[in-house]
Amino acid sequence: MKISIVGGGIAGCATAYYLAHDGHDVTLFERDSLASHASGFALGGINPVITGSRQAPYEVLSNYSIGLHKDLSTQLAVGSSRCKDLNFLRKASLMLVREEAEAVAMRRVYESYADDNSIDVRWLSSGELSHIEARISSEVIGGLYIGEAYEVDPYKLTLSLWQAAERHGAQMVIREVTGIAVSGGRVSGVLTDSQMHKADAVVVAAGPWSSRLLSDLGVVVPVSPLKGQILRLEAPDPAMKISLWWDEDYATNKSDGLMWIGTTEEEVGFDDRTTDVARDQIVGSAVEMLPYLEDAELVQQTACLRPMTPDRMPILDNVSGPEGLVIATGGGRQGIALGPAMGIATAALATDSEPPVDVSAFSLARFS
Ligand SMILES: Cc1cc2nc3c(=O)[nH]c(=O)nc-3n(C[C@H](O)[C@H](O)[C@H](O)COP(=O)(O)OP(=O)(O)OC[C@H]3O[C@@H](n4cnc5c(N)ncnc54)[C@H](O)[C@@H]3O)c2cc1C
């Protein structure tokens, strides 16, 4: 099948990889350059979604995706010249709490997994925490430890997915897609400038820009940009061996040797510039949790836009709009973690096959 993909972030590149691997004729359209938005500037934390139920569709999708990440970390290294090392590594996560009410809720989550040997989730008291990382603030009363968590370089991962797709014959067009052509109730291709590129199916994986493109077809997609900023710091040694998360924030030592701290959730449209207000807010929050960061030096500040839906879950859909149209967006704060599962499922939806993981809960119909 001839398939056009709009968007060179992780959702589009993962879809391209799985489609090209299966022998389909893939063309990916990217307006700027690959991974030049959220997929290139995310933290790259791969934390399992913890809902309290192993059967919840979102949790199933997340766990399936983590399995694919593990496979990709070896598969993508083969034959790649520039991106041999995705910096994929296992790194436990600690969700820190300061309020008793939050601790009660976290403990309840922990208890719901206590009998499940397949997931390493534990509740740690502040005393136990200090054995893991002694520099955590004494205001922290405990934390949820998640052993099955990972980290990756999201830029290298996205690029490597594309390079592997390219080795299987996928082609890239650096152009903005201005419209999707429809004929007789089916998509027939995409439009760039005034050129038509024919296709049997069109995947829209254009991040927070997806809704603009789809509204011309009368398909309403509730995905909007949610800005997030990250600071990269030169922090005092030794590097932390785990990643720390609290409220909407985090701190972790990345494989570039820097400590990355974040973040913000800003509803400011498509403005993706960094701000001093966000810098001060992120530093203030991190120093409260890790007072030793008072002595850290700012090296870089970045900002980018998450594609966010009202229920914070992705949209994977091939039933809304004309036949042959597939929507893959809304990764939200989990878009890197979910990227491989979104890609493999989208590839199946585009070719009318059964996705290897049930994604029926992620169709657009849930918003109607
Ligand atoms: C600060 C921050 C930290 C994050 N940290 C994490 C994390 O630790 N773990 C995690 O799992 N997720 C994280 N995320 C979320 C993750 O980055 C996103 O969910 C994910 O990258 C979205 O990928 P995407 O491919 O859907 O969109 P994008 O990466 O935005 O890619 C969409 C692409 O489509 C292109 N495009 C748009 N319109 C058109 C058009 N008309 N024609 C051609 N091309 C077009 C754009 O140029 C863009 O390159 C973070 C996000 C932010 C902002």
C-alpha cells in the first residue's frame, strides 16, 4: 500500500518504521526537520502508566510500549551509522510526596499492585528514601518507587526510527502538508504547496498541529498544545542513580552528563519560546526537593509543545472522517513512552489489519 504520513515526530517516525518494515510504500512529510519539536526536546522518561488496574486500556498500551522500547533498543542499533546508542537504560523512578493525603493515595496505588509480581512498585518511607538518595529534602514524607522505568534520548530514538524506515525504502518530503485530498469518500493523497501526492491511506501524526489539518475535513480532534519547559544544569556530583518526580515536576541526570529539571504545563497556544518566569519556577521547585541544586549552574533552557487531549490519553483512530484516514496524536506527557505502541498500532490501522494491542478505547468517539 502507498501511505503518506504527516509529521516527523515520534508518532510519525514510529509509524513509518513499522509500515516500511512490513514492505509498504511510505512517504513521510515534515514541515521543519525531523524531531525538531517535542519529540526532540522531551525529557525521555519512560515511566509505566499506573492507573491502579493492570487491565485498564491506557495501562495495557503503556506496558506494551515499554516492551517495544526494549526491542527497539537492540533492533535500531543494527545498521545505523549515526545513532547506534539511543541511551536507552533502565532507571528506577521515585514519585515523591510531601502531603499526608497524597501519601494515602499513593499507598493505595501501591497496595493494588502488592500481589502482582510482574511489576516492581513499592512504597518507601522517608527513612528508606534517604538510603537511595540522601540529598532529598527532609520535607518529603515518602515516595512510590517504580523499578520498571527507563530513560532514552528521544531525539536519537526518533531519528533512528526514521533511519531504519529509510533503510526499508521510506522516503521523506520536507514540505508542509496544506491539505488532505478526498475522492469518493476516501482519502486520495496529500497536498503540499499546490502539488498533489497520491496515497491509499494518510496518517496524520502532526502533534498539536493535527487538529488544524483535520478541521478542513470536518473532523474535530480535541488536541491542543501544552507547553513544557526544561532546564539542563551542571549540578554537583555525584549524579543521581534514579529519576525523581513530584507534582508536575522532575529531576534526573541524563546521559549527556547534565541534570535535567522540569517542567511547566502552560496553555499559551503555539508559542514555544522559553521564559524567565518558567525558569525561576522550575529552579524554585527543584531546589525545594533537592536543596543541593542551589549550587547548580544553568547550561540550557528549552521549551516545546505537547499534543494534549482533554483526558490526557492519545487518539488512535481510523473510523472518523473519510476512509483511509488515520489519526495518531495526543501522546501528551507520555508521548515518547507511548511512541512505539502508537506507531505499531497506527501502522495496523492504516493497512486495515488488527493492531497487536487493543486501541479501541483511544478512538475519537470517546469525546462525542
Ligand atoms: C517539556 C516536555 C517534556 C516531555 N517529557 C516526556 C517524557 O519524559 N516522556 C514522555 O513519554 N513524553 C514526554 N513528553 C511528551 C512528548 O515529547 C510528546 O508527547 C511527543 O513528542 C509528541 O510526539 P508527536 O510525534 O505526536 O508530535 P511532535 O513531536 O510535535 O511532531 C509533530 C511533527 O509534525 C510536524 N508537522 C505539523 N504540521 C505539519 C504539516 N502540516 N505538514 C508537515 N509536518 C507537520 C511538526 O513540524 C512536527 O515535527 C515531553 C514533552 C515536553 C514538552
